[in-house]
Amino acid sequence: MSKKLKLAQEQAEVAIKETNKKIEELGNHTVVLYDSLNALQEQFDKIRNMPSDKKLEYEKLQKIRMEWKHQAEKIEADYKKTTVKTAGKGAAGVGAGVAVVTMGPTAAMGVATTFGVASTGTAISSLSGAAATNAALAWLGGGALSAGGGGMAAGEAFLALAGPVGWAIAGIALLGSGIMFFKAKSDQKRLENVFCLISERDKRRYELARVELSERIIRIIDENEYLGKALEKTISFGTEYNLMTEAQQYELGSYVNLMSASTQLLVNPIMGLKPNYTQSDLGRYISRNQDASGSFCSEHKELMISMCNLLYGIEMDETDKKLLSKSFRKNKKFLASAGISKKEFKDSEIVFHVCEALKCLYNVT
């Protein structure tokens, strides 16, 4: 590995570590926000004769928050289960190179907010349609698992490297090893340039995501202060809606709006960490290509989405594509992780399909 590629990879790894620290910091603040919302909710529940429309609205918000809490608990439980399953199996270690080594409830809540839930409570993460838990586990060390050979089935391991986890920790190490199959210095240099571009892209992405995470934290701190004041005022209004003044009733309505805005800070995803290429993007490509290309993509959706996320925004000429394809084909660790045979990879021209699928996305966006 050249000094340039090593430096690019190290910088990307530093960026992902710093982003993980910021996610854990977000978790500390979301714990307080969740508790503040619950305290205000409990006070609302004590009020008799509340108009049904307002009651339905804040009860709906309560349900969304409960879904978010359950998601955070599932992320924490699944992460701990994964660490136990891989212990002593020679895996690189869950969270190898990642700041969050031991998953606690606040870190889980930070990750749950990072990947978000829809208003229906459904996981928003579109990592090949996988649940947000899978994306979270990938972020927290699933990539390292695939490099170490434990904990995930073939195919799933490669999928874990797609989207938010990036390729900084395990991916470039896994794929970059294919460079050694080339004797010509010019070929090695071309491949190293491609992998440098990937690491540099991820570094920029994580840096931008940290700005977004910091802004979310500031907003949550402000909302917590507003919720505290709203709770004090609501308590002072008493528990009989019909005995409240019109101004107090109007103010209660504004507090329902405050609860709605605060709940969105819990469940809306951090946009900068969403996958660049999703299942819906691939679906559009397949619907427009009913030939052999579309057929292959339908049969290997996870692999296609992972590869599209890997090469998203990376400019390559035909020589680069051929070299990259050859390096993948000769890399046994990569093939095992991707769950595909050497012959199938060669015959299907995967890199060509990926570049065409990305071109389709670029034309749309």
C-alpha cells in the first residue's frame, strides 16, 4: 500500500471515529429529550376533558417515541448479542477502530436517531431495505466483522460495508489487498488512486455529517429548555380543561406542537449518513432494463447496492473499470464476503452493471 493510500485511509478512519463520538454525544442528549417529552406527556394525560383532536395528536406522538425507544433497545441488544457471538472466533472485533466499543443505552439512542424512524415507526434506513438495526451494527463494527471472518453470513458481511459505515475501517483494507495481484506499477497506481478517491469521499462525508450532528445536538438542547418551561406552565394550569382560560387552552395547543417538533428531533435521520444508493434506486434501474443486466441486478440486489455505494461519485475510465473488476475477481476474501463465485463475478461483468446503474441515478438527480 502506497503512503498516499495509507494516509487517505487513516484520515477517513479518524473521520469515522470522530463521527462516532458525536453520535454517542447525540445519544446523551436524546436521553434527556426523551425523558422531557415523557414528563410533559404524563402531565397531559392527567388533564380531563381534553379535546379529542389534541389528545389523538399527542398520543400519536407518544407511539412514535415508543417505536424509537424500542428500536434503540433492539440496537443495543443485537449489538451485545453480536459481540458475544464473535468473541474468540478470530474476528477483527466488533467496533475495531471504532470509538464506540461497548454499546450502552445512550450510544444506542444516538444511533437510533442517526438512522431515524418514519412517522409510522418503520425504520427509515434504506440499506437494501434492511432494518435500521442492521445499519447500526454495520456502523458500529459490522464492517470489521467481515474483514475478520466472523459473525455474519457471506453476502450479509459485504452488505454491512455499504451505506453509512463507509469503507474506511474494513472495506479499503479488504478491497485494497487486490492491488498486490498486479505486477505493473502503472496498474497498481491506478487502483490506488481509485481507493484514495473512495477514502477521501468518505472523509468529506463524515466531516459534513458531524456538522449536521452538532446542529441537531444544539437544537435538542434548546428544545429541552422549552419543554421544561412548558411542563411548569402545564402543571400550573390544573387538570380540568374546561376550567382553563382560553389563553391557557391555546397555550396547551402550542405545547402539542412543541412535542411534535421535539419528537421529530428524535426520529428524523441524519441525512448526511444515509446511503448514497438505495434499494429504490436499484428498483428504478431494473424497471428500465428488462434485459440480462436487469435480470442480474434482480438476483444480486444486496451486492449491487453495496457496490454502487462503494463507487458512488468515483470517476473512472474504462481501464480503471477493467483493473478494478480484475482485482475483485482475484480477491478471495472479497468474493467470500460478497457471497459470489469467481466465475460468476467474471461472467456477469458486475463493475459494468454498477457503473450503468450509477449513471442512471446521476441522470435522475
